[in-house]
Amino acid sequence: MALSWRSWLANEGSKHLFLFFWLSLNVWLFGKTFLLYNQGLQYYYLHQMLGLGLCISRASASVLNLNCCLVLLPMCRVLLAFLRGSQKVASKKTRRLLDKSKTFHVTCGVTICIFSVLHVAAHLVNALNFSENYNEEFVTLNAANYRGEDPRKLLFATVPGLTGVIMVLVLFLMCTASTYAIRVSNYDIFWYTHNLFFVFYMLLMLHVSGGVLKYQTNLEEHPPGCFNPNKTLRQNLTVPKAFEELFPDYTTEPFPEDPLVPEPFVQNRFMRVCSEEPKFQSHFPETWFWISGPLCLYCVERLYRYIRSNKPVTITSVISHPSNVLEVRMVKDDFEARPGQYVILHCPRVSALESHPFTLTMCPTDTKATFGVHLKVVGDWTERFRDLLLLHSNQDTEILPIFQQRRYPKLYVDGPFGSPFEESLNYEVSLCVAGGIGVTPFASVLNTLLDGWKCYKLRRLYFIWVCRDIESFRWFADLLCTLHNKLWQENRPDYINIQLYLSQTDGIQKIIGEKYQALNSRLLIGRPQWKLLFDDIGATVGYNSSNSYGTRFEYNKESFS
Amino acid sequence: MGQIEWAMWANEQALAAGLILLTGGIVAVAGQFKGWYFAAYSIAAGVLVCLLEYPRSKRKKGSTMERCGQKYLTAVVKLLGPLTRNYYIRAVLHAALAVPAGFLLSTILGTVCLGIASGIYLLAAVRGEEWRPIEQKPRERPKGGGTMKPPPSNPPPRPPPDARRKQPELGGQVNPIPVEVE
């Protein structure tokens, strides 16, 4: 019980703490803005006209400000990769928070949707109230032109109204295309509609520049509810509620005979006479302050990524592996990557608009500048890419190798970007579990260990790879055997514990290949038995470590949709 | 772009639009706004659209994620045959349902959203997509009888089953070497 509590705290604690902090910030902003508009004197006359709708619309707007600002930050991938890489800047707990950046983006997005609904509903009520409660006394405060003006005119014929309506439609399109089912089946729809965010932000900048809601500037000279001697007595003097509560008998008489001790400002106010008419002014759009920072940061980052990826890579070799997997090795100047990172490939000859992420299976080192990706051919982009690459490599079998490079299609690489798998080398014991082609991040880790394993904190790596097809193991069979042999030679055979599982056993062939004896003996049929594995690893680690509090499992995972 | 199934997106939009119509209608009826008959209509239209759009269609290739509990509605929607299978009819239906709700301020958003969904359904219909029900695959029951053998009937020590079959006992022990009783 204690073990699972500590494991939970290690895995989920900081994430929940961050979420709690974000939630409190939202609640505080909502409450503060609501009270400001409900009780603030500078909004007194406006509040009279609009009522609760004013408070709710402004409070939801402030929450929207915060979330529109925060939603862009998790998408600044270069910045996040930098934070992940610089060991001084980010501790392990912060890096684990960075793993959840996509989830945080989704959370902020959902909050934007919910509060937009609230904001729109409140403003619809405001439009009705602006029309019905047209204020003849303070004409500049009104949004309508006359009493009883059609509220639809306010919605569709003003700048804030029209931009608001279009923003709602854009949000509707983005929201319906972002569900999990659509992302998994038709990623294109999600990607193209999500790029409408830029239109959303531009409209948002215009939306807040309308200045429809005004505040009173001259509170000293005209405290709301003050007595205006020039006004006729037939007019209903509406007084602030605070005043009514304290002096229920005196609301019709401005000068009581026996003043009790009231709140200082009520006394001042009711004693005072208005010296001038109230003056109203529109707010400066504070949303510009909120969103300009992240928007600029995001645009700068996109520009940087574009400049960095503008130079095409040179493809050095293309290798075809069984089970529809293709390995592409390439070189590029000034390209550095850490094991576990991924890149985004863009090939204009395959598709002008699409680009796809692939994990690096081989990173460039000090001695070797080649890096590579393994890609599984599943969709139309990868099929066309494979056809283009293999067509060129088949044609050039008789020509000198240097000519091969010129015939390959131009390929652009954007990245590298970080992922949770970079942490594998920062633990003393790592348990790496992979299914099928998902083994690619661990392949780059193994390649790095092949270059030198002594300089990392890692002391043991449990490598569990589950595949459906026995041919799949041949993608990295050479790598695994080479690493295994090297560790044997250097007298650390227990550094890596390889377990290969074949989950579907309809084939007769139960060996990977004659020359992979080390792997054949580690091949198990069926799915891994997790309880036994975890007990085994936990016992070993607990026995080896000096503290007696047991083993703590930290879980790093990545989701790809 | 060639393999996008637009109908799936139109389905999500129509479901969302149905919910928006429902919410707007409830608010207007509860608040007894002017012209609340439109709101009552939009509640009914919203419910109808939600029920029609809840079962997701099967994708052309690949597996489709079902919505929770959609199989009951799939059976109903399947009964209507070509009325629900054809996306042209759905596009026209949604456009027609959307129009009356546009006369009330609280449901006008539902109108626009359902109109957009209708447009995307038209696009899907033009590209030849159809609504296909997701059938439940019959679960293969694991045959328990085949692998389980009956327990042995004789107590231990037991000879292996092959030995029992090859040398049938004649009621007494068969001695390999003849023994003479003296």
C-alpha cells in the first residue's frame, strides 16, 4: 500500500499539483472580475442596465484571456525541446510535466470552448438588455442607438458582434474536428481546421478593440447615486443597494435629521451633490497584452523552424526491411539530436502540404554524422515516399554511388523535438516496453549505448519488445546482437536484459534467423506477464539499492494521436 | 487529402449542433422568451438530430470507434434503410430542420452549426460516401470441452496412457519369463 502511494505521488503528484494551481488561477480570475463588475462603482450605471449578464460575460472573458494565452505555450516545441535538454534549467519533475504538454493544451482548449459558451450566452442577454434598458440619461453608455433596437443588429452589425459570431463558428469547426475519433481516423481534417487558430486570434484582436463596455472616469466628481439638484423630482432616483440597506427609511429623503454612523463613502456620497455629469470611457483592450506575448513567441518559433529546416538533407542510403518497414539514413550540416527525439519529415514531391513525425532510430554522434529513421508503410504518404525512394535506388544499381544521391527526392527535416523517451538514460534501472514499430525511440537509445555505455547513469536496461510478426524482429536484430556481444566482451552481460515476445503464434517459424542465436533464446511466445515482470524487477532493484523503502516505479509514456 | 472521410466530421458537427439546439431551446422555453414556440420546436429538432447522428458510420478501411451504447440506435437507424444511408437525404433533412430555429436569438447558433454540418454532408454525398452500420462480430465462444480431458479413473501409480492401450490387461499379471510354481 505504501509502495503504490509513493509510486502514485512520484508519477502523478506534480501533474495534479500543476493542474490545481491552474484551476485556482482560473477560479480566482473569474471571481475577481465578477466582483469587480458587480460591486465596482465605475460600472455602477452599466450594471444597472445589464445586470448579471455584464458580470458573467466579463468574468468569462478574463478566463478566456488567460486560457487563450496559455493554450499556445505547449505548442512551442522548439522551446520545450530546449527546456528538456538543458539539464540545469529543468529538474526531472519539470521534464515530466513537459511530457504532459499536449494534455495541457487540450485542457486549455476545452476550457476555452466551455467559457466561450458562457460568454456568448451572457452577451446575448446583454444585447437584449442594451436594447430594452436603453438609458436616456447617459446616452454615451449605450450600445444601442435607440430603445427597442433589434438586438440582432447589435450582434451582427457591430465589430465586436460580428467578429464574435465568426469566432464562434471557427471554434465550432476546430472543436468538432479535434475529437479523438477524428484524429485517429482522419488526421488531415484535424490538422487543416486547427490551423484556423490564426484566424481566431486575429479576430480576437479585432473583437476586443470595439470598446462597447465603458467605465466611469470621474468618480470623485460624480459618485454614482449622488443627488443631482437639477433633475426633476418626478424621475425615479435609483440609489445603490448598500445605501438602501442602511437607510431604508431615508431613501426618498436626501437629508435625514438624525444621521447614524454609516460607512464613510455612503455618508460622503449621500451628502454630496453631483458636481458634473458622469463621463464614460472604453477600456484599453487588455486582451492584447495577454495574447501578444505567446502569439509572437509561437510565430517566432515557426519562423525559426522554417529557416532551420529549409536546407534539404542528403540521403545516404535506403534499406528495405521485412514487414513493410523502410530505413532511411541521411546527413545534414549542424544537426544534433539526443536519443529518443523525433523529427518531422517533409517531402514536397510526395505531398506539398503534409509532413509527418518519425522517431530517430540513429542519432548523429561526434564521429558519425549520419542519422536515420525507420518508417512503417501504412498510409498513402508513406507508400508514395517508399515508391519514390526505392524507384531511385533500383535505377542506380549500375551507376556510381555518388550519382544516387542526386536522384533521391528532396527531403526536409524539421526538428529534432523532445519526447519522454529521452529520460531512459537518466535512471539507474530502465524498463523499456515497446510494441511493433514503437520500438524506434529505444533503438536510438541502444545505438547510443553501442557507442559508449559507461558515461550514463543507467546501470541496467530491461528491454521488452512485443511484436505480432516474427519478421518484425529483424528490423533491429543486428543492433541487438551487436550490443549484446559488445557487452559480453566488456564483461557486463547483465547490462541489458532482452525479452522478445511474439503475440500471435499462427506461424510455424519460431526463430528469427540462424545467426541471431542470442535473440532466439530470448524469444518467448505469448504476451508478457506483467505482474511477474514487475515483481522480478522490483525485487532485484530493492535488493541492490541501499535504501530499505522499496522500489519506486516512475512511468514515462508518450501518446501518438 | 484523397482519403478523407468527410462524413465522420459532418457527423460530429451534426451531433454538436443538435446539442446546441437542445440547450438553446431549453433556455428559451425556461425563460419564456418571446417566440418560445420556436424554442420548443428546436428542442424537438435537437433531440431528433442527436438520435439520428449518434450511431457512427463504419469507415471504409480500418476499424471504427463506436460511441458508447450505440448499437441500440444502430438497429433503429438501420431500419429506415436508404433514408438514413444516403447522405444527400441527410444533408437536405438537416438544412430543413435548421431553418425554423433561426428565428429565435437563443437558437440561431444551432441553425448555423447544423447548416455547416448539412454542407459537409453534401460534400460527403458527392464523394459517394454512405452510412454503414457497425455490426457486432459474433463472439467465438472458446470450446471448453475440447481441451479438458476427463480425470484418470485409476489411482496412482499409473502407467502412461500409451502403455495401457498397447498392452491390454488380461485380468492378471503377464510375466515376461514363465514362472514355475513349486
